[in-house]
Amino acid sequence: MAIELIPEIILLITAVAALLLGLAARDSVRRLVQWVSLIGLAAALAAGLGVGVPADAMGHISPLAKYMTLLTCASGILLVLNAWGMPFGNDPAQCDSHFRGETFAMMLVSLAGLSMMAKVDNLIWLFLALELVSIPTYVLVAAGRGQIASQEAGVKYFFLGALSVAIFLFGFSYLYGFAGSTNFVAIHRAFLVAQGTSGLPFVAVIGLLMVILGVSYKIAAVPLHYYAPDVYQGAATPVTSFLSFVPKAAGFVAIIVVLNLTGWNLSRGAANAVPALLAVMAVLTMTIGNVFALLQRNIKRMLAYSSVAHSGYILAALVAGPDLIHTHVITGDGITAAVFYLAAYGIMTIGVFAVLTYLQGKTDAAEDLDDIAGIASEHRLAAACMAICLFSLIGMPGTVGFLGKLFIVQADFVSGHEVLAVIVVINAAIAAAYYLRIVAAMYIRESWTPFVVRKSPALQFAGAICAALVIFFGIAPTLLINRSGDSASNILPTASAQMPKPAAHSAVVITPKSAPKLMARTRAATM
């Protein structure tokens, strides 16, 4: 058994247990699914921290893989709390009798794929891990509310996902044709040899561009972003919360891993097309997302376009690339800024959706601005938690969202992308308009119609813990900064570069400093 994959194995075993418990005839047995899911996620989190795992096994796991395992399990716990007791029928009062264990099973399978993303060393394994994240989400969207809207959203989500997979695999085929192998070590060496001679050939650049375009669907970025509003609105609110973070995180990990194979040396010849594409996608994604969010009254559609915009911010961080001169843990390091903001975004968006799930509106949760009008007068804690998360999404000082945007802007300025940094700031100002509309509806407007609140302690705890983390990491971000900085130092799992066929869970350490030595070694071997 691969010891390094213990967290993923725990999650998959827990998924099977949740599925079997969900088939029970008694409600009291089916209600155990949530508890089993939480216990499994807690056990996987402990394994990710190294509890009960040999130290030598933990040494073979890259910092990014460790970071993603911890982020996956921690966010998974919040997402399970967010989905606690969610209704699956048209009558929310009958949520227990309509409860389905496969919902939590699908969540756990998808989380296992996300945790595995940074541990693979092969294009085929990377594709399989990415699809392990994606396929369960198709089921979650279609089965979320038992309504025609959910089924329509699920069909649309599935077919657009199939299109993105085709583009993604098409890019992989070009990378395979360029390197003659699907192994990360061989692909990285091929990139180093090409960059050290005549530059990257056209086939390699096309492969990279196609991979980025294919992943744009997972992260809801332009040009494959247009499914997000309909799918977010059609899915159940806890499922929407899941979609807003897990596939997005998987997509960005895939981009980081693939671009790391190039050594981030993309400033010569045709290779310039890669950072240029990322920059154009970043500008269009954040601008289109924020502008269209201004036009929405449905909160879930508004947050869908907001999710699109935040993908643009993270793409702007990736344009800066890694810190080649290592001046500071954050300064100039776009990878650190990206993984930091990814964690911050997960906390903020899960907190917002937890409050929306807590508030009962016209359908399965509060969705329109009218649904949340005046809630601050009766539900002060819920309104406060949501306001804190929204202020963080804006980028207010004292919140983790402010630091995330600051690091992105700083990285772009240091790397010479001043115009992109200014565009990020302008878009953050635009986003404040629609986020403040939600806050104003809660605190200034009067309630039009009374609504029933799901008095679930789990939902209250999820919203409160997200709000607390937003403030904690905004004031004392050292832990998250250090974790993010470590994860950006060595992208791939460690192993000897001399191994011709490393195991599925190990790969060569690839850093900007190691690239020249590895290239010289490769040249000597080919002479």
C-alpha cells in the first residue's frame, strides 16, 4: 500500500461507508452518514499532518501535496457541515426522510481526487485525478434538489465538462508528442533541453495552451465560464458551495503542476504565448465576472459571477510566476500568492453559502436579495458572519481577503506586470458594489416576507468558524503564509531524478534553482 496515499484511501473508504449507510431503511441509521463523513475527514486530516504515518513516508510528499491534502480535508469538514440535514425533496421539513447518502459519498470521492492532484507524477494520473474530482459533481448537480432546474443544470454541466475534457486531453496528446512520454520527469527534461537550445517548439506551446483552455472550465474562467450562473442557481445551495471551491482548486493545481514542468521559463520565442494567454484570460475573467455580477439580483447567480472574477485574480497571480530570486516569501512569488488566495477564497465562499443555507427562502435556501432583506434584525449572528465573509471577498483590511489581493498585486508589480496589478485593483473596487448590495439588504432594508430558518447547529458552526478564520488569518496570517510559501518552493513530490520510472506517488523535485543543473545533466547524457 502506498503510505503517501493514506489520506485519499481513508476518504474513499469513508465514501463507500457513507453510500452503504445511505441505503438503510431507518432514518436513525441514515443520519449517521454525516457523522461518518466528518470522522473520515478528520482521520484523513490527521494522516495529512503525519499522525500515525512514518516520517520517511512524509518526506516523499511535496509541500504542495501536503498543503492541498490539509486544505482539502479542512474545507471538506466545512462543506459537510454546510450540507448537514440539507433537504432533497420539495418539502424542506421532510429533509431526513428524503436524505440520500450518495451525496456525501460523491463529495468524499471528489475530495479524494483533489487531495491526489499534487501527488501524481504522470499526465495520465493527473487526468484521472482531475476527473475523479469532476465526475461526482455531475451527480451532485443533477440530484441536488429533485427539480427540473437541477436536472437541466446537470445536463448542461455534463456536456460542457465533456467538451473541456476533450480540449484538455488534446493538449496532453501534444505534450506526449513533444516529450515522447507521459512521465513528468521525462517531460520536464524535454522542456529543459528545448529551452536550452532553439526554444520551445510549436507543438509544445500548443499543448500548454490547450491544457490551460481545457482547465478553464474547471476554474470557471473565460472562455468556458458561461455555465456557472445556470449551474450555481440550479443546484442545491450546499452543492453550489461545493462547486464554487473544489473543482476550482483542482483546476488551479493542474495548471501549476503542468506549468512547473516547463521550469517557468516562458519568456523566449513562441513560449511567450503561454503567459500572454494567462494574462488575457485573467483580465477578461475578472472583468466579465464582476461586470455581470453587478447586473444580478439572484444571490447565487451573483456569487457565480463572483466566482468567475476570483478565478481571474488567481490567474493574475500565476502570470507573475514563481520568485526566481527568492527575495521574500511573498514578494514577487505568484505561486505563493495563488495558493494563499485559493485557501482564503475557500474560507470566504463556504462561509457565505453556509449562511444562505441557514436562511430558508422561497425554495431550498435564500437566493434573492428580497429573501435576505432585514435578516440582521432577527438573525444577528448569521448576518454578521455573512457580512464578514463578504467584506473579505471585497478585500477589506483586517481580513484574509485583503492580504490575498495584496499579495497578488505585489507579485504582479515585482514581476513587471504593473498594468495587470492595476486592473486587479480596479476590479476589486467594482466587486465592492455588488457585495455591499447584499450587506445593505441585510442591514438596511426591511423584510418583505417572513422566512423559516433551518436551526441547524452544524450550519451555525460552519458560518461562524468561516467568519472567525477570515478575521484570524487577516490579523495573524503567519501560519497560512508559511504553508503557502513552502508549497510554492517544491511543486512536485520528491524522488531521485535518476529513476527512469518513478512510482505513481513520487516525482523529481523541480525548482527554478535546480533547472540549470538538471539541464546540464540531461545534455551530458544525450551527447
